[in-house]
Amino acid sequence: MTAPLHDTTAEAAPTAPADPAETGATKVEGRSLKQIAWNRLKQDKVALAGGAFVLFLTLVAVFAPLIVGLLGHPPNQFNQDKLDPLTNLPQGAWGGVSSDFLFGVEPNKGRDVFSRIVYGARISLLVAFLAAVVAVALGTLFGIIAGYFGGWIDALISRTMDVLLSFPQLLFIISLVSVLPDDLLGLTGSGVRIGVLVLVIGFFGWPYVGRIVRGQTLSLREREYVEAARSLGGGRRHILFRELLPNLVAPILVYATLMIPTNILTEAALSFLGAGVRPPTASWGGMLRDALETYEHDPMFMVFPGATIFVTVLAFNLFGDGLRDALDPKGAR
Amino acid sequence: MSENAEDKAEGKAVSIPAQADGAEPGTTTDATAGETAGATLTKDAAPGEILLKVTGLQKHFPIRKGLLQRQTGAVRAVDGIDFEVRSGETLGVVGESGCGKSTMGRLITRLLEPTAGTVEFEGKDITHLGVGGMRPLRRDVQMIFQDPYSSLNPRHTIGTIVGAPFRLQKVTPEGGIKKEVQRLLSVVGLNPEHYNRYPHEFSGGQRQRIGIARALALNPKLVVADEPVSALDVSIQAQVVNLLDDLQQELGLTYVIIAHDLSVVRHVSDRIAVMYLGKIVELADRDALYKAPMHPYTKALMSAVPIPDPKRRSAKSERILLRGDVPSPISPPSGCRFHTRCWKATEICKTTEPPLLELKPGQRVACHHPENFEDQAPQDTVLLSAAKDAGELVPDAVLAESAETSEALAAEVAEAAEAAGEAEVAEEGAEKSNSDDK
Ligand SMILES: Nc1ncnc2c1ncn2[C@@H]1O[C@H](COP(=O)(O)OP(=O)(O)OP(=O)(O)O)[C@@H](O)[C@H]1O
Ligand code: SF4
Ligand SMILES: [Mg+2]
């Protein structure tokens, strides 16, 4: 703040559009932050591969009946003729892999493993995605409120999050599932279990989102644009949802992408432990549990669902990491 | 902004609504002018009338500690200030970092709730109005923020940002919001085509122009600018200051411009308030303040400003260095808050707080032993030892000048001279240095 101010009258027409370097920008087409992030993401081949697999898997889940109709057999059809009558293990090498049964057949029951994995993707993705939606919705709401209002509201929400985070959620869900009736709120069978899984996984997931949103809100609320909005007469709702929320979308999106694989694992673990969807509905975790009985004789029955879970989780994580780097090049790494 | 009345930018003036000439800045020909007639609470105060009046304003930020959040103390950011802003004028507010300038700005725009005191706008007490009560007044009082990088929401386009005032106040300008926003963009010297761009595509100076456009959208009467150029490149600062100046001429705005030194404020202000630790220590017409500052702190601040006049440039040695740091606003010094760093401080400065008095017409000062004026407490003739230490960093010429209005300092200077004459080694550092000086 020194010299140039003293002879302001000598300066060029002061309200002409700034200096030439600044006006040079006129020619460049405006780019939104979204476009910039997308351009960055395009450079990241690993993340793109992850994203492509996620997309592929989503399509597989959506068109499961079609795919199974073309390439497999109904998921609950017992193909006893494909089993060795003596051992009840699949006939042929690699757990019965053939052009007819792409991933072989189940020991004992003879169901088509490929079909069950394709149908299992529906359950895994549906539960993981909806649970993430629940977690993000609750986490964003409570996180933004805690961060913006502070004081006792923040204390209350933060302590609640601490309690939930230290809760043994797996044990809780198992006991909850075992006491819940089979029919609930008009849902029956698998529907109940899926609903319960979504709500419970989502409910135990929101504090993770809540913490991140709270932290971000704490720093964002000090920005002068929040004060500017207040000085224009903007109310709380305007500030929370119009000024702050758009700035939270990026971290929320990234966290949601990274949360889905965790949810997939949780769902698989619950199904493995018998607290997931009920048989005969196919699920990856349930298949792993079934495979446990015969893995010494038919390891392939464990390899297929195991590998599917692994690749899916990896793909989501790679994509989520890439997304984070693209949205916030300064953070991480 | 008394200067530069003539140097309007040619290219831009056309886009501003028809204006009364600069002589009557209070009565702009905007849509609101029609309401003036006869109303007691006139929509537009006549120039020179008091637009904003602040009395005994305080803001203490509580310091809370421990699990129970008990209050253990308070930051006395603004601690009892009085001033008024007249319609059409520019009041500059200066002071070191942390002296409470921004807090003051946020109090008068009612972004903060005052701890005590009153704020009156156009005669209406707005001290404790809530969000709803303030909403209609938000049109009349606007703020320009310091940091152009944090004052614009990165996720909103320029169109959304500059159009927000209309949406939040639920007013639809003639011709629609988009057209009005584009007009405002050209008023502040930006390309109206940039309507759909995001803030990150603009430079600091351009962003500050966007902030100015937003502040002007609703045709405010009072604009509070909190260090509007301190985050900008030196080369851009003058442009932005000139833009503010031009807009004032053309729109009849009243400004409170906050700055941390006098160089920005001196060319645009009609009056200047000098703040120190949450208090106004001197409030005077710009010319009076520059010709004869009365508060020692003002004098010190002014000595730090590079002098544009080449004849006085040799006077660099007159620069006054202040001893030590600004004391904490949590427990400010007793009496006069400047007494820990003042070279004229006596016992009364430590015990009694000097009131802000209008010693000369148009010049208020809070000091017991003002500069360039007769001593207000001549009975106090003994300097504090801290003052002697402080005096070491003050150039001789300044000390001599100060001594003219202070018995105590004169006595001290004389005593030092005597000591030098007797060629005695003084025990006290201050005395020693004073004798060296002689
Ligand atoms: N929200 C707050 N809570 C607690 N203390 C605060 C708050 N805002 C400001 N302060 C304190 O009040 C004092 C005055 O702050 P203020 O921002 O008004 O100073 P300033 O004169 O604007 O300084 P600068 O030139 O650095 O902007 C400082 O000591 C600051 O730490
Ligand atoms: S002379 Fe006394 S009252 Fe005046 S500024 Fe110095 S310490 Fe304060
Ligand atoms: Mg400040």
C-alpha cells in the first residue's frame, strides 16, 4: 500500500478494464471447475480403468436377467448332472468350468456359479450404494449443522458420532438381524434383509461422512463469502444449502465413492456370517461361506466370488482416489 | 473522496444511471429518490447529514476454556467508540493490525452483535435488530471485503454472485436480473460477457471489482470497505481505489474505508479516524490531521508513511519507531492505552483514561498531552520511565517538537542536558541516551 497511490490522477483511466494481462482472459472460453476436474481425471488412466470396471459391473447388475439368459443358467437351478455322483463335487477341471458353465458349478447343489455371481452383484451394489446414500444424507446434514452452528449443537453431534464410531457395528447388526421378524413394513423375505442392511450399514457409516463434512464446514464458514451472503440478508438456510453445500459436494462425492467398497465388504462379511440376505438369494458373501465347506476339494468355488469382491473393491477404490485427486489436486499425495 | 472529482473514466460513465452532478451526492437519481419528499425518515439523507451514528460501541469476544466452556476472559476488540458518518463523505479508519477495525466494520454492518453501545442508521436504532429486522436495511448498508479470494463463492458464477443481492432481497430490477448484472459488471469495468464465468478465472483486481459490483447492486447508501486493496498487487491498488472514488462521485455513496496504514486512506478520505487497541484516539478532518496531528500515536503512524513531497523526503530521520508490540486486547493497559509506548506519558496517562474531546473544530483527540496543542494536564510534570525508554526511539526533532507542548518532556530534556553538562554517567539508560542526544 504505498507509492502508486499518491499520484493516482496520473494513472490511465482507472475504470478501464484492469490491465492488459487481465483482459487477455476475455478470449479464453470459461471453464467450470467440473470441466477442469474432468480433464484431470481423463489423464489418470488407472482411475479411468477403475471407473470403467465400476460402470461395467453396474450394467451387469442392472441387466442380470438378460446376461444370465444369454450366457448362463437360472441362478437357482440345480444341475445335479454336472456333479460327480460319488463326491458331489463338480465334474471336470477347475470346478467344472466349461463353455456352458463359465465359472463352473457349485459343489453339492450344482448351481451355475456365473449366474449367482451376476445376481450377487445386484445385492452387493444395491446394498452398498443405498447404504452410502443413507450415510451421506445423514452425515451431510448433521455434519454441516454441527460445523456451522458450533456450540452445544456441535458438542452433541460430535459426541454422538464418537459413540457410533466406537460401536461394534458387526456384532450389533448380527444380533439385530437375528431378532427381527421376517416380515416388516410390508416387505418380505430378502426385501426385509436388504432394507435392514441398507439402514444399518448406512446408519453406522454416517459419522465418517459427518466428521469430514463438519471439518470442512468449520473452515468454510469463515470464508468471507458467507459473511457477504449474510450482509445481503441471506438466512441460515441460504448459507447452509446455497453457499456451503456446493463447496462440500466434491469431498462428499469422493467419500461416497470410497465408502461403497467398504459397504460391499461389510455386506459380504454379514452374508458370510449368515446375517445378510437369506438363501437362496445369491450374494457374494454367502457364496464364500458355502465355499468354506468344500474349499479343500473345490477351491475354485471360493476363488470366483473372492476374486470378484477383490476386483470390485479395488476398482471402486482406484476410481475414488482418482476422483479425489482430480477434484482437489492440492490434497493427498 | 474529495479529490479526483474530474477524472472520471470516459468509457464507463455512460453505463451508470443518470446522475446528479457530484455536488449533491446524497440525492442520486436512482429508483429510491422518489421517496424523499416529505418523509421524516428520508430515504436519502441530504449531504452532510448524519447517516450513521455510533455511540459507546463495544464488542468483547468471550474467551472460553475447559470442558464446561466457562468464560475466563474477553478479547476487547472494540471497547467503546463514538463517531458518526455523514452522508456523502468518506471516513477513513486506520490502525495497526488487531486494533479492532474489522470488528468495528462488522458491527456497523451488523454482521456482529454489539456487546454494548448503539448503532443508529438514518436515525433508526439498529443495534439489536435480528436477521429479519436487518434484512430491509441490508439494501442500504453494504460491505466490500478484504480478501478477493475468499469473498466470492468459488462454486457460483459471476452472474449468480452479482445477482445474489436481487434474489436475496427479492427485488427484480427493470429489465431482469441478468441485464442488471451485466450493467453492473460494465460499471465496475468488467466485460459483461463474463457473466457465466467462475471466480477462479479472474485476477485479484478483477475479483475485487466483482465484489464491488455485488456491493453496489442494491444501490446502497453506506458502503463499508474493509481493507479493499490490501490483498492486491501494488500496481492494481490505485485502479481499485480510483474506481471506488469514481463510483462515489457518480452514485453519491458514503464510504467507511478501513486500512491499516494512512497511505491508502489519505487520498480518498474526508475525515480520518485513528484506532488503537479498540479505541478511537483521534478523529479529524483529513487536512487538519495531516497538517497537525494531535495524538502521539497518529504522529507515529504518519511518520511511517512515505512522504510524497520531495522537499520533505530528507525528513526520513523523523520516522518514529514505537517501542515494543501492541499490548493484548485481552488485558489492555490502564488509563491511556498508548501509555506503554508513548514518549510523553506521565502518571495521569497511567491512571486516567483521556476522553475523546474536540480540542479544535473538526479535530477530536483522546490525549492528556496532545501534540500541536496546549497541554491538557500541565500539572503532571514527571515522565514515566517507560516514556523515557520510548523516547530513545523517537528522533530528536520530534522530541523537541513534543517538548513544546509537554512540561514533563521539556523538563526531562532539560534535565538530560544538565546531566550531560556535569559529565556524569547517568544510571538510567533513558537519561544516558538523552544526554547523548544533546
Ligand atoms: N470472532 C472472534 N473471536 C475472538 N476474537 C476475535 C474475533 N474476531 C476478532 N477477534 C480479535 O479481536 C481483535 C481485533 O480483531 P480485528 O479483526 O477487528 O482487527 P483488525 O484491526 O481488523 O486487524 P487486521 O488489520 O489484522 O485486519 C483481535 O485481537 C482478534 O484476535
Ligand atoms: S501523552 Fe498520555 S494520554 Fe497522550 S497518548 Fe501519550 S500516554 Fe496517552
Ligand atoms: Mg481486519
